[in-house]
Amino acid sequence: EKKLSLKEEFKWLMNPAPIGFFFCTFFVGVSIGAYDTYSFIFAQEDLGASISFLGYMQSASIVSSIAILPFAKYIVDHLGIVNTFCLSLCLYCAKISGYGLTYSSPPYPFLAFGAMEFLMQLNFVALIAYCSVIAPQSLIATAISIQSVMCWVVGMGVGSLLAGFLVDKFSIRFMFIAIGIASSSFFVLYWIFYQLVIKRFEVNQNKPKEEEDSAENSGEKTKKEENFNGNLTARIVSTRL
């Protein structure tokens, strides 16, 4: 097997699909960073939630996250990887806006919002699945590492800083609403851009060999049929003449 150069190995990155995908994972991190930094603080200090209530919120998140896993593959296969990715994130970010619109004390809607944590786990399944599409087999782990850094390190760091700035300049409610609406809008726009542009350039780096062979055979068969039809037409013309 021919050894590829470093440039050849990472040639798959020079494509709108992985570039857009990693940029999206950055925004996922921004949303999570803003939400995780202030959700419990807002519930306890502004809405008077008790320590026990915070535990109930966390329990709802954990239970829903575990419950969705057996159905994750079916959902991703049924909806499609990118559709699942964008839909789950739009709903998750809408949930963030819901925090800023809650005024009850204790904040019982937060229990429902906590149960929506399964959307993030569904998103993670779609993220891993898409890495196996855009990256070659030998570099799937590298793609997963890149998206993890973009999300959990860079994105969450920027999200926490941005959230702190918005809370300081405006209010914690404004921060939740602004981050939620902005993030949801971004993922809707990404989905539209993906369908119109990115999808045309997307290359499945791990397309099954059977599909490639069938595509090649189909192309050869089409060429043979065209040649046959051309020869048949020429014979008919010559016969008439």
C-alpha cells in the first residue's frame, strides 16, 4: 500500500462539508457553554430553586439521555444524519430560550427542559456518524477529535465568555433568550445552506465497495447500451439507403 503524504491524508478537510460541519460543532459548544455556566445559577438565585430541585433537574436529564440511546440509530437512519443533527440542535437551543422565559418559582418548567437533554445525546450520535462520512476510514478518530476540540474546548470557552458579557451588559434572562434564538437560527440557516450548496460537494469517504462496483457496472452498462443503440441506428439508416 502506497504511503500518503501529510497533505494527501488531510485533503478531505479541503471540502465545504467538513469545514461547515466543524464550524457547526463550534456553535454547539457556544450554546452548551452559555447554558451550562448559568442554568443552575439562574434556577437557584433568581427563581429560588432548592438544592433538591436542582437534583431533580439533573435526574430528568440523565434519565432522558439514557432512554433515547436504544432508539438513536433508528432515528438517525430514518431522518438522515444532517437532518437529525440540525433538528435536535434547533430544538435544544429553543429549550435554552425557554429558560429565559420562565418566571415561576420553583421553576417547574425546568424539569421538562431537563428531560429534553436527550436531544443533545441524539446530536452526539449524529456527530459521530457524520465523521464516518466526511473522513477516510483511517482518520475517523482524527475527525472526532477535531469536532470534540471545536465543541468542548473552543466552543464552550467562547460560550462561557460570551454569556458572561451578555449577563453583565444586559441580564441573565436576555442571555438565555439571545443565545437560544441566535443558535437556533444558525442551525436552520446551516441546514438550508447544506441542502442547497454543501450537499453537492459532500464526498462519502467510506462508501461501501459494493455501491462503487454497482455504480461502475451501471456506467459500463449504459455505455454499452448507447453503443448498441448507435450501431442499430446506423444499420437501419444504411439499410434504408
